[in-house]
Amino acid sequence: MPLTTKRNTASGIDGETKVTAARTQRGSARLKRILALDDFEREARRYIPHPIFSYVNSGSHAMTTVRENRSAFDDFRLVPRVLVGVARRSQKVTLFGETYDSPFGVAPMGMESLVSYRGDLEIAAACQDANIPFIQSGASLIPLEDVRAACQTSWFQAYIPTDRQDLLGLLARVAAAGFKTLVVTVDMTAGALSEVAARAGFNAPFKPNLYAFWSGAMRPAWTVGNFLRTLVQHGMPHFENLDGGRGSAIVSRTGIRNTNRVTQNWETIRDIRSLWQGNLVIKGILHPGDVIRARENGADGVIISSHGGRQIDGVIPPIHALPACVSAAGDMPVMIDSGIRRGTDLIKCLALGARFCFVGRPFNFSAVLGGRVGVEHAIGLLRSEFSRDTGNMGFNNVDEISRDCLVQRSAAWVPA
């Protein structure tokens, strides 16, 4: 995590570098306790102010979808094969002509750099080294040009502006930055309410109040190491990539964030397809009929997603929607996010026909605990799990994973 440095002329020691090294050492000590992706949440809770943690960790209304996104993976059981020889395992996957070193990437997460210092850039750098995709959120606080420069495997996720001139400006920026894949999120139509985050005092933009100051005072490491450090070195963060340009400051009494997309329809997608020359992915689909419409309107792929349970409560878990959506897609790649935490989760998604998987919140929390090193640790944990799990299942590569290795918990198993 590079810092603007002040040199100690008496000792010849770079003072800021010593501070960074000390922080890295403390972060490394914390990371030794992290053995699985879920562990990041427990540790991050102790570091992040309560309103911000609630924003990251919550979903809409009663959070039924958040819970069922995870529990739905228990509805499937794996059936391993043995003595097949798995010494030459590979996780490599080719998608849109690019070969990635694992079948998972990092999902888009808004305001990541509010949660951890320069978080988008830390995640981007770790994904570049790991050769997996990072989807930068359109609700990010780091300019998309900076993220693309840090990560040639990055994709850009957009909330499509309602004004066409803003749309043209945004697409021109994304193309000029060098992004090859545009992800259009379509499940944020009429806004959403996280009651948990609202009760914790979180708003976006964040509106200053006494509780917010008290929450920051209770988490001095975050206040000094992220918020004040950002203000001193980079100024007040803004939404940098919404509606074609710079938006509201993240802390503002009067700023607003436009979440109204009620006029957009499939004609909007056709318009984007006519303007965008790269790969076009539609994110936020759960119905196979919408997969068909996406393909008919020029999409190159879709991401089956419930937005991590953040938009509408009580919807079908994506892993349950996946088989029908794969059947509807033909040869168009189908990807998935929401609730994935384990190597066995990846196997279940791939067995049901997904070509690729994305994981969100754990990588957000991993950046909190160790910056780039924390994200690298998270990638390594999931990559290691997947390697062990595929070996124990009898697979040497991703293409060998098929529906035959999976049985629904409530169904009688009839071996093929």
C-alpha cells in the first residue's frame, strides 16, 4: 500500500514506510487466524465502524435472501469418484477468449474504498497477480481509469444512466480506459432499503451526525488508517463513475445517489449493444425467460444473481435458478454470484452449468484486514480449497465437473 513519504533525515529511514511495514505485520498476524472466507467477517467487525459494517453485511428487509443464498448450497450433495489419478489438477478456465487461473473472480462492491483504504486498487492489484477478474463497481470511489491501469483482468460494472448523453460519456470512458467487458446490472430498478443498515445510521452518501462521529471514535484504527488517511492524501472521496462522471461526495448532507432506473427496458440493452464493442454481460437475472431475452438482445453472457440479497427479499437463491437459466442460454456463458464461500460451492455451481463464479463480501472484508495482502490471502484460501475439493472429488480440470457428481438432498440417488 504505497504512501506519500516523509524522510527522516537524521536516521535516513523512511518514516511512512516503517508505519506501513508495522501495519502489514499486524495485518499478517491477524490473517494467520483466517482459515476460511467466513472468518474475514468476524475479524472485520472489530475494525469497521458499526454503520459501515452493517451496510456491507446487510441485505434488504428481513434478509431472508441473504440467509437462503448460503443455505441453498446445502440442498445439493456431492458424489465423489476415487482412484482416478488427480496429480495434474488445473483450475484454468477460458472465458470470452481470456484464460484465468481459477474459475472465480471478485464481484462488484460499491463504496469499497469507504470500507478499506483505497480498497478497489488493493483488490485490483491482487486480482492482477492472481490472474482472475475483478469487476469494478459503478458505485466505486476510485476512478475506473485507475483500476484498469492496476488490473488488466478487470471488468467494469455499470448502473446505466437514465440520460443518454451521460450513457454515451460513460461508455466512452470505459472503452478509453481499456476495459474489454462491460457488466450491466439490471436488478436495481426502484431502489432498495436495508433496514439493518438504516437502523445502524448508514446512508449513501453518508450524512454526518453524532452517532457517526461516535462510531468512528470507537474504531480509531479505521478512522485514522482509512478515513483520515484518505482525506489527507486524496481528499474527500466521491462517487467517481456514476452517470458518466463525478458524483456526490461520500460524506455530504445534501448529496444524493440516483438509484431510479424505472424507465429502462430491453430497448436500453439494445441501445448499449449498438454502442459497446466489447463483451456485454447482463447481471441480476434469475428467470430463464430473461436469459433468452438477454441473448436475443446481444448479450455475450449473463450473471445469475440476487445482488447478494441487497435488492429484493425472498427471491429464489441463484443456485436454484441456475439449471433452468443454463438450459435457456444455449452456448452463451452463464455465470453466478451470491452466497458462494467454499470450494465445494464452486464445484456445485460448475456442476449445474455455470462457466464462472463471483464472490463479493469476503473480499471486501479481506481488504479491510490486510489490504492487498489480505485479498491475496482470501484468493489463496478459496483457490486452495477448490484444489483439495476437486482432487477429493476425482477431477483434474474444470471441464470434468458435470451434473453427474451432484444429487439433490431430497431426491433419491440413482447412479448414472
